[in-house]
Amino acid sequence: MCQWLLRPPVPAGSVAGALLAQLSVLGAAGVVLAAIGVPPVRAALEARAPQWLGRVSFSLYLIHMPLLATLTFMFGDDRWWLVALITVPLAVLAAWGFNRVIEGPSQRLAPHISGSVSRRLDARRAG
């Protein structure tokens, strides 16, 4: 994230860019370690809002960039503040819908399909 935010002043492929990439890895490791070992951080992450964001995070990952690109194209990159203002709540709402309609049902269906495939493979091996 830091590397992406500082992309304009720090050229990609430079020593500073490589250092920023390494710092982001260390920062991510620090967040994970804090979630494990620091009780207030753990309690904050176990609250309802972070848990919900964790549930919809994959859907959010899938949906945020197409929304961001579309809104940037519609409003122009000179109105980045408007794009950000619209994209964040719209992406969260779209991720919730995507999670409810596609991701959640797919996750519930997956064990049935894998069990069926496994049984058929076992039957072929036995027969």
C-alpha cells in the first residue's frame, strides 16, 4: 500500500521503491503479530465490523477495481476525491451483494460437488 501511495514521487524499480516494497511486507507481518499478541488489537479485530469485513473481503477484492476504473473513467482522474467518495461505499455495498448472491452459495455448494467428484473417482478406481 505504501509503495502504491508513494508511486508518483518514487519510481518503480528504484532502490527506494524496493525498500518501500520490503517495508510493506514488514508492516503486514507486524499487523499479523499484533493481532496475535496484543490483546487490544485482537479484541478490536474480533468485533463485528472487522469480522464482517473479513467475510466480504474476497468479494471486495474482486469488485473494487472494476468499480474504481469505471468511476475514474466516468468522472475523470482529476476528480479523484469524488471517485474515492463514491467508490468506497459502493464497493462495500457491491461486495456485500456479491458475497450474498455468489460467493456464499458457492461456498455452501462446494463440499457437495467435491464429495460427488470424489465418490465418482473412487468408483472408477474400484471398477
